Amino acid sequence: MAFSLLNQLRQINRHLVELPCPGCGQNDPQLIWRYDRYFLRVNLSTCRHCSLVYLARGLKGDTQARFYSQLYPRLMRQPPASKAMWNYRLLAGYRFSEISAVVGQCQSVLDIGAGLGFFLDACRAQNYEHYMGLEPGGPQRDHAVQVLGLGEHVRPEELDEHTQLPFAPRLVTLFHVLEHLQEPGKALARIAKLMDPLGWLVIEVPDIEADWPELGLLQVHVSHRSYFSAQTLEALLSANGFHAQHWRREAHGIYEGNLRVYARLNAPATPTVAPLPPQANDIRAHILKQIRPLSLRNGYPRMAWRLARL
Ligand SMILES: [Zn+2]
């Protein structure tokens, strides 16, 4: 099993291609770090144009489809074991409580990348009238649909130009989804058209500016295209019709360095304030300091051991 996994990773590595910056579409990377946690040559870089940290090489087309259908569930252990499953359930309850404290009761929700379905399940339990999830991942969706009984409320699809909803959600959530998308700006623009104009968009991403010594090398993952900070996320929101109203940083819990933003649509006449330009060299040094490639706890030796056991 392990041998076939390593072989598949090697094949994926051969088919990685140059990728433009997910933030601005330019192709002007300054290299930070070459290999990801699976030894794939992803070229973690800073965009010289917009300062977003991103993978300058990565998955595309058939290779991407093969990765997500065959490798991702194994690498990420989806569906998780019972103990981890309970952790996801607790996180969803925590998220629901945190988010409700800011946005109130929204009555309608779209959860993009609904995963195992626990957040939607919490919304349903709190009497949301309309709730819909999008989840392309098979094992996760099966859990949401069958185990939690969410049925047709979870669609087997990504957000794209064909997505139509039977309601305009007052709350749209993306928990650890935006960093996976090659064109996150387009996703935000689509959400802007689909949601209630008075609604809330709540996004969670890993915070590259946080401290993540326990993650170390594990932070660099072929499926994470963008490595946002509050500044680069705010720039993306502003460029796509949103403004950030609240930021929340959590050192631990959901993720080591979890960034949550609560955003709303701009009124048509509202001018957007350009955020301060991020300090590209600072972030580069910050990342290099925390990737300890030879660490037995979270460096390459540990990853080799884990891959051999999968
Ligand atoms: Zn860029």
C-alpha cells in the first residue's frame, strides 16, 4: 500500500505545473521554500506583485482531479476515525457559537466546502430555515448526507459559474476552503452575486503570520495554493466587493494559527480603503524560521515515516 502511495506521489510530482499567483494572476514569484510536506516540488513563494504567499508550482486539470479523488482521502484520512470525528463535531459547535455571537441568527446559510457536515447540522439544529452545503469530496459528503441525514442539502459540487441556489443566503461560510482554490477571487465574486446583499461572509484560513511551531513543515501542503495573512486576505476581499468588519485570530484549537474574518458586501458607492502593503521580506523570514526540515517531530523524517505507514 505504502509503495503504491509513494509511486502515486512521484507521478503527481512529475505532473506539477507552473501556476500564476491566485491573488493577482501574475507570474512573478520569489522562492521561499521548495518542497511540501509530501516531498512535492511546489515552490512556496511570495508574489512580487501583490505579496501573497502561494505555490508557484502545483496541481492542475487531470492531475488535480486524480490527486483529490485518489490521494487526498488517504493522505488526510477521510473519513476520519471516530475520535477525530468527535473533534470535528465539537469544532462545529464552537464555530456556530462564535459566529452567532457576531452575526446573530441568520436563518439561511450556504456552507461552501461543507466537509463532514457538522456545521450545517448545527445550523439545522438551531432552526435555520434554509441550509445548503457544497462538498465535492466523496467520503466527507457521504458522512454529511447519510450519517447526519443532510440528504439533498449537501450537493456534490464546487462553487462555479453554474451554481444556482433556491435562496439567497444571509450567511455564507468557507472554513479552510479559500486557500485550496486556484482562483479565490472568482469564488468571492460569485458569492457576492449569490448571497443576500445584507448578509455575512465568514471565512477561515490558516494564518501564515501566526506562530505555527507545531505544524512546521506540515504547513506547506500541495493542496493549499494560498497562504493568507490578514492583509492579503483583506486585499482579496476588497478587490471582490467585500469589506472586512471583524477579525479573529486563534492560536490553537481549529488550526495552529486560525484566522477568521467576518465580511459584508460593500454598498455600491462605498470606496474601498487599500490595505497597507505587506512586508514581503518579513513574512519570508517568518516562514523560514518555522519550517524546521530536519525536525523529528514535524520535519521530513517524520513525514517519510508517516507516508510509509499510510
Ligand atoms: Zn500576486
